Amino acid sequence: MSETAVSSYEHRKVSFVQAFSLFFKNYANFKGRSARGAYWWWYLWSLLIGFALGIADAFVFGIDSDTQVFGVVFSLATLIPSLALAVRRLHDVGRSGWWLLLILTIIGILVILFWNIQPADEGTNKYGDDVEAGRDPVGPTAQVFE
């Protein structure tokens, strides 16, 4: 792997904790790009939080109850930023956010999944610079692409 490929990957890395803060920092930001790490780390966060809220619902409302108040509130609170993250992830692979409508079809789910596991477009694409949305491109992690 060339040094350019390594350095371009390094500046796009998003840690588990960074993914959480970037998710809420970009609450309704449908512009720009988000890396695979930001996308998949957030969904791990979401899974863990959903599991914890399911346990909380069971303790508060009873194990036999189908009531899921905490989980529903969390889902509603994160609906818009989840859509925004999905759109930015599609932008990262050079696709329009409107492609998310494919989720309404069964085969579309597989297409969206395929695009979400693809590596990012290198350099600038029509959706913006090769920078994680919400991050300042200036500083020690900034990269110059020629």
C-alpha cells in the first residue's frame, strides 16, 4: 500500500468514542461525507444503547410487558441523525442520499448494505472534500491531496 493511501486512510479514521460525538455533532447535517468507521461504530453504539434500554424497559415495566418506552424515545430521538449519517455515508462512496429510498424494497436493502461496506472515494468527490463531516480539516490530522 502506498504512503498516500495509508495517510489518506489515517486521517479518515474514526474511533468508537469519536463516532458517538460526531453523530450528535452532525445531528441534521445531510451534507458532506462520513467514513465507514463513523457509520459502523455508530451502529454498534446504537445496538448497545438499544440493548441497555431494552433491559431498562423490562425492569421498569416488567419482563412480561411489551412496553418499550425508552427504546421508542431513543429511536425517535436518533431518527434524523441516523438518516443524515446514512446520507453522508452514501456521499462518501459517490452516491446521492436519495438512493436510501431503495430500502423500501427488499433487494434495495442489499444494495445499500453493499455501498455501506465499500471504501470511500479518494480525494474530493461531488459531495465534498475527503474529510469526515464535523471534523476540522486543519490541524495535525489535516492532509493535502494533489
